Amino acid sequence: MSYLQKFLDQEVVPALGCTEPAAVALAVAKVKELFDEVTDLEVEVKVSTNVFKNGMYVGIPGLDGERGNQLAAALSLLCGKSKYGLEALKDCSPAYSERAKELIRNGKVKVTCITDKEGVYLEAHAKNSSHKGYCIIEGYHDMITEIGFDGKVIFKKDVFIEPAIKAPESINEIFKLTETASPVELKKAYKSYEINKEMAEFAMNRRDYKCLGAENSIESKIRRYCIEASGARMSGVKKPIMSTGGSGNQGIATAIPVGLVGEKIRASREKVSKALILSHLFVGFIKAKLGRLTPTCGAANAAAPAAAAGITYLLGGSKEQIINAAQTVLAGATGMLCDGAKESCAFKVGFSGSLAFSSALLALEGRGVKNNQGLVGASIEETLENIKTVSTAGMPDIENVIINLIAK
């Protein structure tokens, strides 16, 4: 299997609902499967600050507006299956909701925040009168790194010794991988657009979703599709979307703008697929620099520059213009905070799609951002390093303030 196929299989994956509650559900499902009997289990899930924040208010798929990490954990105890990965709750239905809430009321399911842990980190602990078990997920939302039962470690994967497929290390590598993609890889990339577009159109066909603005341009169509797909996902519509870089909203903001532009200009399916591969690789490159979960919005700071790169590629831009399109997005979107996953993220995703398109046009016209302005450096690598420095050195206090506010 080629590097690119391994990368796409790892990074571009279907997810049911928000990836943070999905990861909580996966961890609980895995640990409960260690026990012969689960009716008397008590579960505590300990999560990092980022997972705690992002899973607090987001809808659970198929549960009519029910939300949160704690409910995801309780539902997984009742009906979760680890074999489904980040779709661990896909067999759950509203019939389980009251039973899940009763478990929470009776203190059988708890979720706590580990304040000194950042990024993707979860521990699911389960016990009954006879046994104890645990499951740890770290680094990636579906990467189980350790499982233990009755004091014995029965599975361990050192994420630092046995790393997942690494993101491309250079922009040149991204371009090379894009141009040499196989038919299987092209098909996988295009599927990311099809699935996410299907969610948007499903949302728009439901009577309780309203049209947001006149669809009189490709940019407004991009914005609308991104808003609708994200809004449906975050409110708990029981349909999968294709995530990228560990985030469904990133998947939406990466794939939908590129795919819609491809349809608008009637580009070949192969050309659109290559643009999508380039965009997904850009997301991986950016997230490898900034971190899997950050205090800033991933849709704006990772997916939008990646989509701008893909759109510029589709429209015949040079390598320099493609990079400038991504830089232009970063000049305009840097600093957009992540205040947890919830329905209003849809507006950030819509903004990200719109900004990606306009930045691509500016780059093609030679009017993109010039180097060395604010956090924008002489190269995209320098820009990302500047953003990372601000995020890691300047925002931890902001992150804690946000968590304290939304946890009230």
C-alpha cells in the first residue's frame, strides 16, 4: 500500500457526529467489551481540556438534540460498539436516551477534565464489584494506545515509538503526491466531497433548515453548503461526514469548497480529485505544525487554507499562487478562537469556505497577502511556526478562561 493511500485511510475517515464525543464513545465501548457483564458497570472518562471543551455542547447523532460527552459515554455503555470506530454509536437510537440519562443521574457515568492534558487524550475507566478495566486514546481520536484489565496491561502502543502515518514534511512532497495519485486514491478523495455534499443537501431539504442568503454566486453557494453540512452534523443528524485531520468540520470546509468549484467550472473528476488530495495533504501538513487540537479554530486555520490551495490548483494556479492562497487565508483567519463544538460552529465553517474561495481568487490575480505582515512570514512554514508560538505560548490562559466560562 502506498504512503498516500495509508495517509488517506488514516486522515480522511467517516465520522458520525463530532469527533470528541465519538472518541469518548469509542473508548467506553472498548473498555466495556472487556467485561462479561455490563449491567452493573460504573464508568469514568477523563479527558484533556480540548476534548472536554469540544464535546460539551455538541449534538449526539440521532438523539433529537441531546448532547455532550457524558451522554455519549452513557449511550456507549448501553449500545456502543468499538468495531465501528468513530461511528461507535451508530446502532444507538432515542430509545436509549432515558436509560442513558438515568445512568448519569445515578452517578454510574462521569466525565472529568484533566486540566494539565492538552490535545487528544482520553481515559475510560470501568469497574464493577469484581473487575476493573481501562482504555486510553491518545494523539488521534481513534488511536487506542493502551488497554488494561485487573491490574494487567493487555495492549500497549507507544505513539511516539510507533507513530501513525506522518503528514508530508514539505510542500514539494504535497505536489508530488498529488500528481502521482492512483485511481484508488483519487476515488477516496472524491468520496470525501460526495459524502459531505450529501449531508449539506440533506440538511437543505429538511423543512426545519432555512436558506441562509440568496444563492447568487459560487461563493455564497460554498458558504451555504458549508453552513448547512456543519449545522446538521453539530446538531446531531444521524448521517456520517468525511473528516480530515481528526475533525468533521475540517472535512466539510476542506472538501465542499473544492468540489463545488470543480462542478462550477466543469473540471474533470480526475482534476477535482487531485485538488481534493492536495487539500487533504495541506490539512495534514498544517495540523502537523500547529497540533491536532488547538485553542484556535481548525476550520479557519487548517481547512480554509487547504481548500484555498485546492481551489487555486483547480483554477490553474502555479505552485507559488497555491501557496500564496493558503498564506492569504492565514492572514485573515489567524486568531479565530475555538470556544467548543456546537451548532454555531457552522458559521465559522461557512466563513472558512467563503474565505478559501476569495483568497484563491486574490492569489490568482496577484493580490494575495505579501510576506512579512503580522504573523505572516516569508514562507508558509514560517507563518505556521509563528501561529504555533502564539497558540502555545500566548493562549493557554485564554483556553482555561473559555473552559471555565462554558462549564458554568
